[in-house]
Amino acid sequence: MTKDYKYLLGRNIKAERTRKDITQEQFAEMIDISVSHMSKIEQGLTSPTAIVLYKMSKTLQIPMEEFFKGLE
């Protein structure tokens, strides 16, 4: 059984962002990507680059591994 890794990753990113009470627009600006790109990542339509993942983890002050919960 194959999981949709992009979807799960996007869902985890969104969960961590909302936990910190940061809007999608604010978060996109903080990590220097467009809001539409941020939306596509959270919807699982595209994957973030390693650099973007790093910026996300630093901004949210969590280890990058948190974004991969539930992915095997």
C-alpha cells in the first residue's frame, strides 16, 4: 500500500503552522516563498525543497523530523 507522502507532509506542515497560530500568508512571508506555493505544499500538490523545509523548521522552532510524522 502506497501512501501519498506529499499529502501527509503538507498536512503535517499545516498542523505545525496552525499550532503556532501563524497564517499561511504570514508563514509564506517568513520563509520567503509565495502564498500560492505555500498553499500547494500544504495541499500536497508539490514538495518543499530541503532549504524550504529547513526554513520552516527554524521559523516554527521544531525539528524537521516533526514534518515527517506518519510517513514510513
